[in-house]
Amino acid sequence: MSAKDTVRRNKTAIVANLSGDRMLILNKAHEKKLITEREYINLKSIEKVDVEGHVVGLVDKLLFKGEESCNAFLKLLETDEIKDTYPGLKSMRLNDTSILPTPVQESSCDDSDGPPPGGKRTKEPYKLNSKPTGLCVIINNKKFTANSERRGTDKDAESLAKVFSWLGFKALMCKDQTKDQMERALKCFASQSDLSQLKEFNVEEWSDSRFTPLQEAPRHGDAFICCILSHGSEGVVSGVDDKRLSIKEITGTFKPTAQPTLTGKPKVFLIQACQGKKTQRRVSLEADDSQSPSIPEDADFLVAVATVEDHQSYRHPTEGSWFIQSLCTQLEEGCQRSEDILDILRDVNDEVAHKEGKVEDKAGGPRKSVKQMSVFSCTLRKRLVFSPQSN
């Protein structure tokens, strides 16, 4: 049995035992580097009625990380210090697992590293050599004309700025934009307008762990990131004036033009917004690059949205949204392992899918459990791998 299966099958008993002293197991997991500093802080601050919620969060996090993390966790639970603190673990059989060896492919060929006859050649990733890697534009809509406020969105904006700055991008933010301002601001970024034109949108840049007024006109690099944090409905996001801008219009702004600054370069759009009014119900769980000199105008786009169409997305008033916080955590972990962005987004999908919250029933009934399913679509032609950049 795999380590992950062992943890999953014994999850209830593990949680019950470890809840007796939740801080010790959190500290030990952090000490053994099973979780990052960011994850440790987030797990400590989970708002739950009882301490069990913190341990559930830790076990779920390790399950999301996969086989190697689960194996290390089981080894930690077998140590004398842990068993002395949580004696109930002594009667559990948690050591009947091992990591499967890497399979060896049989071959009658020589030891060449080249592709086998008739096989596909290795995909080259997008080249990300510019300094900075590119622009990360964040449109952060918080205060709407209907006197509503998207609490927690500033946390999302800061988390995005922090992680993409770490990945070498120049992070910029436009706050509280109307539909018309969003449209015009994106056109300015697409055409690399001068600083005087961008001042209309109160653009700020991430510097020294905070947003400050933009000092010079930004320039595109080898990739482009656009993050929209707002309300929305099917296929659209809302300006603070409650007027709607379609996601297709947003991505269309960055298609090749007479000045194809981003032609052939990856363009990633991350959308934190509801896509409808429905809530997700719970269910139980037991080709090579062409040599053609041209590419389609819709090539090289990646759009990731917090939720599938017709459904709501969820946001904590202080900790930020499920989707953006998961995205930043998975980027932080996956980019250190040189993972492709699609693999990272699949991990985001998995983590978001496992989250569960409670919302008020508008009909006056008891609070109901809700789920969320993030989604992405892709026309990237190559692997997209972001790497941490040293300052």
C-alpha cells in the first residue's frame, strides 16, 4: 500500500490522536520541512471551533503534496517522541508502506539519450530569459458602487504580488477599476503606453513588500500575467460600477497586433470571480511544434478561473480566496521543483476541490456546506516553467 493510501485510510484515527496536542505536530511537521513557513503560519491561524480543524488541515495538506510527503509524515509518526506524546499511535499499523522504486524501461537499444525511433522529441519550454521575466498586472476591485466590499481581496493581491515578484516578474496593481477603466488600462498595458497614460489608473508597483506609486513605464518581458480579482458571472468580470467586461474581451486585448510585443510568448490570465449563482454540491470520493513560420492568433494563452461556469467562488474576509491562496501556495512549492504551470494548476484544482465551507441559507435555514471547482483552459504550445529569481 502506498504511503498516501495509508494516510488516507487512517486519517480519522490519525486526526483523533494528534488533536490531543495540535501545536506539537504542527511544529514537528514544520521542523522536518514537511510544510513551508507560509503553510505553517496559515495552519496555525485556521479559524475553527475546535483544535481538530488544525490537524485536519495539516493531514489534508500532506495528502495534497503526494507520496513523498506522506511517507515522510508516516516516518515522523513512528518516532519515539511522537509515540510517547500520542500513545494511541502505538496500536496503529502505519509502517507497512514504502515508496515504489522508479520503473526501469526494458530496451534492446544502446544507451543513447535521444528519442526512440518514431518517438516524439522532448518539448522545449518557453524561454524566460528577460529581466524582469515579464509583467504581472493585478486588477483588484474591492469597493463597489452598491456599497459592497470584497473583504479579503487585498490579501489575494499581496499574495500574488509576492509570489510573482519571487518568480522574477514586475508586479503592478490597479485598484477599484470601472468596466471602462479596466478595458482601457489593459489596452495600455498591451501597447506599453507611456507612464503619463497609466497614471489615470493609479497603477502601483510591488516594492519592498508593499505597493507604492509606479515610477517608470513598464516594459514587457518573455511572459505576461494578468490577475483579475472582482465580482463576476458567467464569462464576465465586473467593474466597480457593476458593468461587465467579458473574459474573451480581456484575453482578446493581448492578441497579436501591428506591434506584436507578446506574439509567441505565454500569456496567463488568473480570474478570481464568481461565474454564476449556483453552489457546488458535495459528493463522496472512495503534438510537436510545427515548423510553420506562423501560429494562430489564439495560441499561447492560459486562462484559469476560480470556478466553473454558473457557480460561485468563495473568499475569506481576512485570509483571502480559496483559489488565489491555493494558487500562490502551489506556485511557491511547484516552481521550486521546476514543475510545468499545468501540473501546478492541476494541484490547485485538487486542493480547491477538497476545500469545504459553510454559508448562510438565504431562505433562513441552517448553514449549508459548499464546495468549489476551479478550471483552466489552455492553448500554450510549450511547457511553461517559472523559476524563482535571486535579487
